[in-house]
Amino acid sequence: MIDPTRVNVKYENHIAHVRLVRSDKMNAVDQAMIDSLIAAGHEVASSAARVCVISGEGKGFCAGIDIAGLGAMIGKDPNDLLMPRTHGDGTTNQWQEVAMVWTRVPVPVIAAIHGVCYGAGMQLALGADIRIAAPDAKLAVMEMKWGIVPDMGGMVLLPRLVRSDVLRRLTYTAEPVAADQAEAWGLITEVADDPLAHAMGLAESLALKSPSALRAAKALIAYAEAHGPGDVLLEESRVQSELIGKPDQMEVVAATFAKRAPVFD
């Protein structure tokens, strides 16, 4: 269930807009936020949306884990809390699923980042395909501040984006990084004065692309990141053969020659 005091999901023009709405707490992640973000991911995945945008209401994208939530873990066996694989078809726990669920949403996911993007918020943003940040945004792998390590999918997602030395610096120091430095390091895709407007504009342009090709491209990229060249070459041929000549692809061709916007079923 999505708690409307934590997350809001709206659909318009084939775009799903997932918005963190706990602005009084800088969208800090508590149990209700965890449950709501996972539920939102599953909802978007099963919807007809062609693109998804994730943003945060208020002064920041997400300040990280709610410290009160850490206090609730005191006295409990960490193994009992963290080790069971309860989500993601037996690959993740609930904390990891907050970020990883978006990697399994079959359409492009764009994170629009403003203000602070720390810890759990950073890892949530890493689950998106594309990250657009405001010039004054601050990003941090914050866990070391609390004597812990990134444990919400960060160690799967960060090595895909940044060099090993950058990953180590971010993790060891827990220091916030400015948007321009984050872009130079590969943490974010680009900087925009109004990241939400920029993200929505990009989403609108993607929503005009072939829905089946977008989904196929996301799945193929994920496959390519996990397999060797021979397997990837075979997979790209298989995926391509399933797109060529099908209704979406034929509509793209027809619309291109007719100089009009494509219309997909």
C-alpha cells in the first residue's frame, strides 16, 4: 500500500510521476516511506506508463534514513533484520528494494534531484536510469557518518557509475558532494536549473518513442552490464528481431516519413 503522507503517484501523458511528500521531514525514509516506495515501484511497473519521474517535495529530494528508524533497530539481531531475502524474487531485503525496485521497472526512470540527496535518498536516486540535479544540490553516501556502510543497493549501483577511487572516497568520508563535482564523477547525468521541469521535458520526449523499444532497450542495457560480449551480441540480435516489423516499429517508420508524431496503442 502507498501511504499518501509519504508518496504520491500521478499519471499524465503516459508519464508516472512518483513524488516523495514527507516534506516536513525532508522526505526522510521511515518504514512507511520504505513500504510506499516499494509499492509505488510495483504499481508503476504494472502500469501503462512509458516513463517514470521520481522527485521530492519541499526543500530537498531526500535527507536519508529517518534516524528514529535506526533507533528502532537497537536491541534487535541485525542478522534477523537484514539477511532474509524478502523482496526482488529473493534477491533483496526491504531496504535494498527501495532502490533496486526501480532498476526492475521496465521503463526509463528519471530522478529529479534538488537540495539534499543523502544516504538512503542517494541510493534511491541511483536506482533511476538518469539523474538530473539542481546546481545547488548536495549528494552524499552518508552511511559512514553513522558507523555503517551503504546497504540499500549502493554497492551494486555505484560501481556501475563511478571509478573505484571515487567510490572509496565517497564511502569512506561521507562528505556531501556538489552537483558539478557529482556530474564530473558520474554520480549524476546532468545539472539543470529546474531539475523537475527538465526531467519532465525529457520524460515527455521519451514518451513519444516506441514503448516496446524503450522497454527492450532498458532490459538489454541491464543484460549487457551483467554478461560477456558473446552473450550480449546474441541478446541484442534476439531483442532486435523481436522489434523489427512489429506495430510499434512500423508506426515509428510511418510517422517519420509522414513528419508527424507517432501514435501507439
